[in-house]
Amino acid sequence: MARMVDERCCDRCWHGPSRPCPDRIACLVDGPVCHASDACRQAAAERAARLRRQAVARPAILVGTGTCGLAAGAGRVLAALRRHLAGRNAEADVVEVGCIGLCTAEPIVDIQLPGRTRLSCGPVAEDKAAALADAVLAGRAPPENILGQHRPAGAQQVWAGVPWLDEHPFFAPQTRRVLANCGVIDPSSMDEYLVRGGYRAFAGALRSRTPAEVCEMVEESGLRGRGGGGFPTGLKWKGALGAPAEQKYLVCNADEGDPGAFMDRALIEGDPHRVLEGMAVAAYAIGATKAYVYIRAEYPLAVRRLAGAVHQAEAAGLLGTNVLDSGFNLQVAIKKGAGAFVCGEETALIASVEGRRGMPRPRPPFPAVRGLFERPTVINSVETLANVPEIIARGPEWFAAVGTAASKGTKVFALSGNVARTGLVEVAMGTTIRRIVFDVGGGIAGGKGCKAVHIGGPSGGCIPAEHIDVRVDYESLKTVGAAMGSGGLVVMDEDTCMVDVARFFMDFIQRESCGKCIPCREGTRRMLEILQRITRGRRGESGLEALQRFQGVMYLARLAEVIKDTSLCGLGQAAPNPVLSTLRHFRPEYEAHIYERRCPAGVCRELLSYRIDADKCNGCTVCASKCPAGAIMGARESPHYVVPDKCVGCGACKEACRFEAVVVE
Amino acid sequence: MTRDTAATQPAEAGGLEGVDLECVREILHQHQHDRGGLIAVLEEVQARYGHLPEAVLRTVAEETGRPLVDVYGVATFYRFFTLKPRGKHLVCACLGTACHVRGAPRIVEEFERQLRIQRGETTPDKQFTLETVNCLGACALGPVVVIDGRYFSKVRRSRVQQLLDDAVKGFGGGDLREDGRVFPIEVSCPRCNHSLMDAAAPIDGLPAIRLSLSLVGRHGRLRLSSLYGSDHVSADQDVPEGQVAGFFCPHCHGPLDTSPDCPDCQAPMASLLVRGGGVLRICSRRGCKNRVLDLT
């Protein structure tokens, strides 16, 4: 299908790549501005309706193929559908869309018939996909796995008896602004973004606003950095705009600084042009002519989608030289990271983009004064930039209407862990964690109790169940010892050991420490050792080792404070947070590990002892055959027993036993 | 950070060296205007060789005028780079927070037990390399394991053995045909309608698709798997990753490139007629796996 930007409405259209025009976007979407022709306007309106999927001529089948969808088997569903339709000569378009956010229901298949609303179904198994397509194409709503229908646009007929998708318990509590297009539009099509109002904010800003006005609007909106810092974006931009320099840079930080978060990936995979438009506006506002996207190499699909989007925008004259005849030039380049967590930190990221080891440097000078290649540089996260287009298009008041006094707008969270519905969630600032976990997420999976919610990744902290009514905004979270972070929200049930979680984060940080400053390099390793000693078994522990263990316990909190106070960059300063917050809220659990040598949650393997309940065991010998250490003894058809000295505590017997005879203590 | 020693096996570097370094220079040449492009250069080099041999690092240092210690420093700083050759199959287990609380450490231990290696190591028979990553971004479906570029979600300990067996068989080959995305097709030239199928040198056990290929004045032959969805190819000349080649019919010598361009990378796509009706379009950029089957 020819792209919209390549088409000319009629012979009078004079557009071409060599003739930039400030009205290009309006002309493409609404019809020609420079010549009056009802036929051309009519054609443009019809095309827009088709691209918005208000009036589709052929049935469309849309499969969510983000990375999470593909992991759940969307690729196979897609192929099954294509094959099936090819075999039946059925008239239908098969389209790949991004991820709508409800990862537990992946693979999600949407079907839209001409003149009807769009139906969403999921999870759709590979072998059920064909039957589902047949049923819907024949005009019957499928009996099962239906998620809901989209709201009718224009004169679309509604499916009777099918609930609205936006009333689905996962979507109802959300305020979807940044994610509005994710999973709805085809991310490889710039046209679909354009007809949904895309690039209007950028075109409008270029034509009728000065860079200072754009900065002012963003400052008024109250947008704060969504990468975790919470620094007012408008202020940052103003600082860079005022910095005198011939060359300035904009960097979009798409290096997800949090193992357990995937907002940036999903956003770029699902709606890459929104991020690009945000970058273009930001670059204009600060006077940058070169922009970089620093993206993780672990996200190959996101890199590809983004590269495609950059090419499309260049071809359409929205990037490059003299953009839309405004005299503004912008080049966007993609820089792939190579797997270093610390590169999410501003100054380390700059070093990495420059092709050096990603090590931070002391600030000031801040990057807005001296950054990339020694020039003023603004670094914004993907989510921050994705918020920008609508602030410009709808005004700062619209943006600030949602949120709390100091934190405006919405926040995207990657909800994961032991929760019934996992996925990507966008809620208004000020929503309680309880609402996110229990209403959006549907509570704890498997009917267990909620123990804690970890927010903000390795730099964040744990919020215990009793503080779960805390509101998400930058200030409230600090009162419970947590931080907003970039948006990872990992829900932990009763079977999670908080000491183990702290140890996990310390292990992570100590591996990822760049090694430049001593508090972080040495301190985090010592903290990890202390936590390891607490969680280790004590068989054969020597006197010296016991002393070291005691010493570690005594110094743990103090060491954490020292690391916090003296580390060079944000990574090190926040490194002890997981330990400090778990120590604050789950002290009894640490004490159980230290004094009673047991792990209440049954996770720390070396502190566990396994026993076989003689009443339940019928001597099937399955456990004995699975035991890697040969620690289970017993004759066939008589109760077995565990030899404690041989047991390595792997839990293979518990997993293997079908009679629940293995007891963990 | 992983700190490997620059242990390059002489045998590995020796045999390929002449050709290799030319490729490195070509990659460097492509990036000469790319400020701060060292990481991108090393990424491309690693994509070619699977690891970063010492000779390559020396060449990069010489050509760019940067001290070897800088190049070595970058190569050892980032987790993505490896100075040791990897095995044939790469098992990459996610150890992000979400995967951790859902039991990822036990999955990794099971891989370690089955492969009898530790994380970060390669089996002595050079079949498997086991690596862990901080996050693959599919947190909602943890624990996630990626084997040879394929994502597996909600992996249980009991499934590890099966995954390794499947990897050895190749998710390609026999298993490839059971994969729903993959099915054989027969194609012909859209200009002369001559069949392009070549039974003489089968790929994936089926007749291959034979095309002529041209790249900066050099010509060669390219064979593609006729399984739609398989990425197996064989060519008598090396096309560097990211390069766009021209495709021609080996019979009428007419060019096969037509618009529209590849939606992913904007390179021209070559059109082939599918027997039974329809058009197959393949992207002409090496490394871009985009292909479109339009059955009409």
C-alpha cells in the first residue's frame, strides 16, 4: 500500500520531498489547504476514516506482536491466521499491532468487520485462531476468551452482549494517555499515527511558537522527568535553551534502568512515532539539531521499529533539513547500548554515546551546561518525551488536570511479579498502589496474600502491605522509603523472602557497579557478602566466619548509609535503598534469619530443612529418584525419610511429590 | 562487569585472519563519520565473528588511532561483548526482578546442571553458551529464556531438558516444519516466469531458491531456503551485515527489485512470483529478516 506522504491528491497538488510546507500535516490528514477541492477533501476524509479504522472496507485482523506477545506465541498465531486465510481465499487484512498492555491475555487478536466495532479476544491459542477468525468473519461473537469491544467510532454497529473493552477491570481504572495508541495502531505505519493527530503538535510548534514558548508550556504543565528523578522537564529545557552554544544535543534515554520494567520497550514497539514527535518538539525547544536515542541492544524489535519510524519521518520531511519549511533542522540517530545498567545514569550514558566506557562523572557541570561532546545536552526518558506532543497539542491545563498538586499527569508502570493480571498500566498520579495491584492487577495470583510491592527497581524500595494505600506521586512514595523510579512495580506474595529480595538487588548492583568510585565498588560487594552470610547455612561454620557474620550484621545499616552518602552517581547513592527499605519494614524477617536461622518464607535454601510426613508418604520412590544428592532413603511402598546431612535443600523432592508429603521447615 | 582475559585461540584467528581484517576495515570505513561509533563498530564485528578476537581489537585500535587500552576497555566494560568464542547455541536466561520472584534462579541452576557449566561459560564441545541478562523486557511472562533468538515464556524447571533438546535439533530443520509460521513455497521469476527452484543444493531438506546477487560490482549466487519463515541461506560471496545487495534472475538476468521498500529498513524489496498465485517480497538488506507473502 502506498504511503500517504507519497500520494498526491490531484494534479494541482504541488507537494514533494523537495518542497517543504508548514501546512503539510493538515493537508495530508484533512485535505489540501492550498487549493479548494471538495473531491480532494472528501478523498482525504475517507482515507483518514479508513486509517483510523472507523470505516474499514475489508475485515481486519489485528494481532499484538510486541516482544511479550511474541514470547506468548503471537508469531505462531499470526502465521496460523495468514495460512488459514490464504487457504480460504478470505478477504481480510492481517495487521501486526503493538502491545495493548494486558500481557497475561497475550496473544491478543482483534477483529474488525466493516461497519462494526472492533472486538478484542485473548488469549488466543494457535490452534483456536482459525476458528475464532471464521466465527467473527461470519458475524458471530466468539463464546470464550473475549476481552471486550472498542467504543464505536462513527456509525459502527455494536456487538450485542459484548462488554466494552474500556470497562474491562484491567483497563477501567487506567487513564491511558501515553499508551493511547499502543496495541491499537500499526506501529510500522506512520499514516495511522498521522490520522490520530500525530505530528500536529510538532508542526504547530514550528509554525506558531518560539522555543521559549514551548519550554514555558512544558514548565506550566508540571511535567516531571519520568525516568525516576522527577526533575521538572520545562526547567531542564530552559536551562539548555539559555546555554550559549552553536551545537546542542537531545538524547532520549531508552535504556530501561530497571530489571523488571519494560515501559520504554512497549512504548517504542507500540507507538514509535509518538516518541519521535516528542523528541522533535524537545529538540526544537532547546535548539538542538542532533538527537540521539540511546536504546538497549536487548530490545531488537524496538530498535527495528524505531529505525523504521526514523526513516519514515525523514522520508516525509519531518526530520532532516528545513523541516516543514521552518528553517529548523534535526537529525535523529539511534545508538545501541551494549548491556550496562549504569548507562541509564546521565553522565554515564553520555560517555557511552561517545563510545567510551559508560562511567559517570561528578556533577556539576550538569549535562545541560556541558554534556555530550562537551556541548549542552538534554537527556529525557522515553515516557517524558512521549508526554510532550499532547501537552503542546492540548495545552498545559489539559495535562495538569490529572494528577496531584506536585505531580501532574499520568505514570506508566510495568506491573509484574505475583499478580493475577500483569502488564503495562498507565494511571493518573495520585492513584493508590492498592488500586493498581488489586483493581488493575486483579490481586495476588493463586489467592495468596500480598506481602510487599517493590517499586522503582534497584534504586527503589519495598512498600509493605500495610502501606499499600500510599498514593503514587514523587513525594508520597518518599514518605514510605520508596521512590518512583522508572516505573517497575513488582508485586510479591507471602512466599517471597525479603532478605532474598535485598540480596538479589545487591547482587545485581554489585555486578553492575562500574567500579569508578570506591563506596559503590567495594561497599556494595561487602553488603552482598553480609547478606549472603545471613542467608547461608551454618553447617561447618568456623569461629572466624561466625565472627565475620556477627560483624556484618552490626555494620550493615551503617555501611548502607556510608554508601548512600559518598557514592559518585545515582546508581551508587540509591544502591542501599532495597536493603534499607526492607530493613525498615521487614526487620523481624531479618531477625528470623539471623537469630533463629530460618527463612519464614521458605526461600533461602540453605536455611531450610526438608522432612517427609510419614503419614502422607506411600513410598512411591519418585522423590528419591529425583533427589540430586541421594539424600532420600526408604524402601518401596514404605515411608521415606530425608538424611539431613546429605540434603542440599534444592526442593526437587517437594516439587516431585504428588501427595504433598514433603514438609519444609 | 565481566572481565575476561584476551584469550583468543590462535587456531581460530589464524585461519580467518586475512579475510577477517578486511571486513573489520570495511565496517570501520562505514562508521568513519559516526562520532563515538566504537560501540557500534564492535557490535558489528561481534555480529560477524560471534566474539571479539584480539587481532580484531588491535586492528580497530590501529585504524581509529585510539589506544588499544581504550578499545579493550570498552570491549570488557559492556556485558554484550565477549572476548571468548561462544558456543553454537546461545541460551540467555533473564534474571530481572520479575523473573527472579517467579523462580528464575532455579531455572538458571537447572540449565547449569544440565549443561554442566556455570553461567557465562561455554560447554567443552562448543555447543552451548549459557548467559544471563538483567532484563529482557518481557517481565510479565517470566521466567523468560531466549535460546538462539527465540523467546520462551513461563519456563518451568521441567521444561529445560526439552528446550535444550529442541535447540540441538535446531528450532530450524525438522522442527522448523512443525512451527506454524514455516511452510514450503515454490517461486518463479516475475519477469521471465522461469522457476527459481534449484534441487541441486537443497537447504532445510528442500529445493532451494536460487538467485543471482550483485554487490558493488561483484556478482555471485545466493541460495535461500524455500521454507517461508526459515532464515537459512548460502551464498558464494559474503555480504556484510547491513549491506544492500541487488537481486537478479539467474535465467533472464533481469533485476528483481521493486518498490515498495522494506517497512523496517527501507531497503528495496525483491519480488518473486509464488506458484499457485501471490507474490513473495524479500528485503535485500543482509540481516534484515523482513519478508512479506502476499497471496492473492
